[in-house]
Amino acid sequence: MGKLPLKRITSNTQFDFLNKTHIVLLILFLIIDSSKAFYASDLKISVQKTDWGNACVEDITSVLYSTGWQIWKYCPNSKIDEIFVKRRSDYPQMDWDRDSNNKIVIGLMTGDRYWSQYAYQFAHEFCHAIANHSNGKKPLGRSLKDPYIWFEESICETASLFALREMGRTWEKAPPYPNWNTYAPSLKSYVQAIIDDPENMLPNGKNFQTWFISKQSKLKDEWTLRKNDKIIARQLLPLFEKNPYAWEAVAFLPNNNQSNDMTFPEFLLQWRKNCPPNLCSFVDEVAGVFAISLAKTSPAD
């Protein structure tokens, strides 16, 4: 749809040249144009032309752009290379190695038109991409000995919750396509069901800090247990929703396999030291969730 040839309006009477049809078309154009704003950004996503069930590649691409943009728009000073999305049959995953075209590879285990599932999985893996591939970072791979994989996984789980809640709001008025506003309630209910699932809540009678103290030594070995990640994500989500520009701090997370000899407070302190000044206070807030004061933490060697 092209832009309507509008004249500059200099008086109320000159508004008459727009009849009702023109007004409706103009509103539709503005909705479509604003919802596609993310295409003009430096975020580039391509999707494997494979069998995604009854979903077409163009629609999947629109969903993934919308998902990624909920987070990436808050990272104005960061860069990331093109992301190539493929279909997997086992589990979602961001690959540590780039493909032959130097693209970041993300695999999703979904299909058909399950847009909420696409968004949930992609937001998680996109967060991993920001942590490991943005701003020229060269990921060093992942070892099962890395002590703080669980922390990155928890932040990535937070990204899924954040992105779907944002999409549930933005798709009401500015979805990728005008008729997709009917999907907004599904996005909202999908993420709310995860948040409200008793499996993802703290055990009765325990506050988060008590739970964390009892769990901390086990998290290294239990990093694949999504219920732990979700419990932590529920604590972190309000911080990111209060200050969404803090998503850029994810780009400064320490490489996991460089942190083997760090305590968790030292790991957080290293993250703080990596960050530009405007993001340091956010890391302090995250540390506070775990009852850690970085001011009392000795710098890591």
C-alpha cells in the first residue's frame, strides 16, 4: 500500500478533501507502517526455507522480527550480525559457531502457526545471541563445568517473559499485519500461564533469598531444569520492565568459561565492571535480588 497524497492542511475546512474511505486507508497505512518500524533497524533475521507446517516463511519472519525488536530496541549502542533461523526437531538452541556466511544460527523446535511458541523460544535464544555474539564478541563455547550457566539461562528465560508481555500489548494496536491484532490475547494468556504455573513459583513458605541460598550450590548441575530458571526469571522480570534499557547490559555478561574460579558475587562484579556507567546501577539491582552487595565484594583477580 503506497502513501496517500496528502495536502498540507491550513484550515479546518480544507479537511473535507479526506472522505471516510481516505481516513480509513490512512489509519491502516499508519498502523502497518509503525508495526514495520523494526525492519528499518540494524536487526537482520532470515528464516530457513523449509517445512514449517502450515506457516509461511514470510509470516514466521514477521513474528521473529517483532519478538526480537521488543528487546533489541532497548540496545541502541550495540550491534549484532544477521541471525539465521532454522527448524530443529529436538530442542531450541543458539549455535556457538557461525555458519559459512558468518550468520548467527538459532534453531527453533516449533512449527505451524504457533506464534506464541515461536516468540517464546526465539526471545530466549536471541538473548543468548546478545550475550555471546553482539558487539564483535567471539563466543568461547560452553562447558558443563561453567558455574554460572544457570544465570544466563535465567536471564534468557526473563527475555521470553518480557518479549511476550510486550508483544501482547503492542499487537493490540500495531501487529505485524492489521488482522493479527486478534492474536494479542493469545500472547498474553500464553505468557501469563507460564508465570502463574505453580511449578514455576517458590515453594510455600519460602522467600526468594532463602530459596536461593538453599539452591545455589545445586544450580550449576541443575541448569537444564527450566523450573529453576523460571523461578529466578520471575524475580528479574520486574527489574527489566521497570528499566527496559537494561537489556543492553546482557551484551556485557562475562564469558561463562572465564568465570570458573569466581564466586557468584565476583561474577556479578565482573559483569558490572564490563558495563558502561549507565548500566552499572542495574547490575547492583540484580545483585540485590540475590541479597548481594557489590560494594562489599572484592574485585576478582
